Amino acid sequence: MDSRTTGTDLFSITPPGPPNEGILFVDHSEAGRSGHLGHALVEYEPGKLLAFYPNCSDANEGHTGDGWMEYKRSEDGGRTWSEPVPLEYSRQVYESGAGRSVMCEKAVCTNDGAILLFNLECGNTAETKYTWQPLAVPTFLRSPDGGRTWEDAQPVGDEPGRIWDVLYHEGTVYVLELYNDSSIAWYGNLPEHHYSLYVSEDQGCTFSRRSVLPFEITQRGYGALAFLPDGRLSAYVYNQTDEKHLDYVTSRDAGQTWGEPQTTFLAKQIRNPQIATFKDGFVMHGRSGTKGDAEIRGHFVLYTSPDGIHWDEGRYLQMRGPGSGAYSNNVLVHDPDEHAPERLLIQASHAYERNMTNICHWWLT
């Protein structure tokens, strides 16, 4: 199988290269449905997983939030999956007739076994072409029993916006949010827009804002978090005017204070980046931008790095479909067999017709 270096380690990709269609996880084409953003993944016990995905209409040629969230469960490390289960909170909001949708992009499991599922609370009307706007204050759901029941939705902070990444590290939940209701554009465009770091130190029962990050905000969107090998917390954001560089800042005190913004180079471009610690290094994946020649943009690309700052030349996991796709996420999976290696599950959307998307998987081992 095809291998890439991450620091001094090797990993293999399933299915192997060259770029392929991935492992089909959700076939929306059968019903003419779509599923762009909303790929929360979580492991709540070793080998026990929930994989969320959107089930949306073909409004706006399929690039739409006109629908609700569903999930599948695996109890054997992702080898087999259950039938789809609607997330009742998301479906009830959609079916209420209030012109709103709930999409779930991130989830973590805390030390007490609770799952925290973070929600994009967004408008859903023909006037805005069902494109996830305007945004309300984001919320989270808490499940104490592996996602079988969920407590009522609670707000994260008090500012409308979108949660771009969530980490659980040494007992603390870290949440990166962009304050912007998207009434003008989804990326930063007003002086008051900003990125905030929210934290919870009580297993997700309450959240408080720890800091405002010192990013230039104009034309910035998306975001990711990672703890670097030296213990610094790093935050990365997308610059719509320069898809070959991500802005990033680092913190030596877990997000209390931050250094000056810097940039890191991505040879094949990047949009909606997702980052994971894996095999003593890092992987980053996302769309290979929206700018430049057709040969280089819109593909699903994977990068590796030994330090979270310097990235390799990248490789394509999947080539662009007929329309937009490659919203993605990942989760580290620990096999119940203690002798089995950790694997990284990557999930992404891929257009099968116009901007209508199926959901695909890849495994890194």
C-alpha cells in the first residue's frame, strides 16, 4: 500500500493510491440527497464510534443546509456500521417550520465518558438559498451514554458564529469559534469580527471565553487547533486571498496569551483545513483551494508534518467531482485489541452530481 512519512514514521492509506473515490460511507445519490458540512466524529470507548453526516435536499444544486443530521454507530473499530439514525434535535429544529437548521461539525469525549456534540445553529430559507445563514449562537449537546440519549442544547458563549474546531486535552475542552453571523459573508468582514477560544474545565458542563486570538480578521475563515510537540497550543485559520498559506498563532499557556501571527506554506493549497496528531507527527487535510487553474483546485488533499508547522508537498486523496465538496473531519480510533495499532479515520463529502455529495471514508494506519 502507498506510504507517506510523518516525521520518522510511516503510515498506509486505505484505500491505497493513486487518488480514488474512497470508501463509500453514505450514498446520497440513491435518493437525490446531499451532505456537505456536518462531519462530527467521536470515539466514546475504544473501537466504539459515532460518525455524523448531513442529510439535505438538492436546494442550491445540493450545496445546502436544507436538512438535518444523522449518524451511524460502529462497535468494532469502524469495520461495520449501523443503519442511519436521525439526530432528533437536528431533525426537530428542521421540521419545526422556523426556517432553521442544525449541523454538527465537531464532537469530543471527556474523561467521564460524556460525548459533547457541537452545533452550527443556522438559518435555512429560500431567501438565503439555504446556505447556512444567518448564524445564531452555537450550541452543544451532551450525552452521558454513548449517544443513546442527549441532554438539551446549551449555548457556547453569547456571540453568533461558527465553531471551527474542538480539542479535548488533559481534561480541558478547547473550542475555536469565529464571531460572525454571516449576514454579509461567512468569513471575517467587519471590524468587530474575531476568533475566540472557549474552554471547559468541568467535562463540558460549562464554558467560558479564555481569550480573543490576534488574527487579522479580514477575509479569514475556517480554523483548526493542535497541540505541538513542545506543548504549545497552535491555532490555524484560512486566508481567502492566499490559499497557499495558513495564518497561525501559538500559545505557551494553553490559550491565555498568544504570539504574533505567522504563516505556513501548503504547496497544493488548502481550504477548510482539518488537523490531527498521528504517528508522532501531524496530518492536515481539506480542499485544495478554490483558486488557480482547474488542475490544482477543488481536490481532496492530505499533508503531513513532523512539527505542525512545516508541511510536505501533499498528495491528493480524491480528485474533484462535478461540483464542490471536500468538507471533512477525522478521529483517532483505538482498536479494542490492545495489540492493534491506532488508526485515523478521515471522512469527507464528494460531489456526485452538480454540488450534490456523497460521504466517503479513508483509513490511515
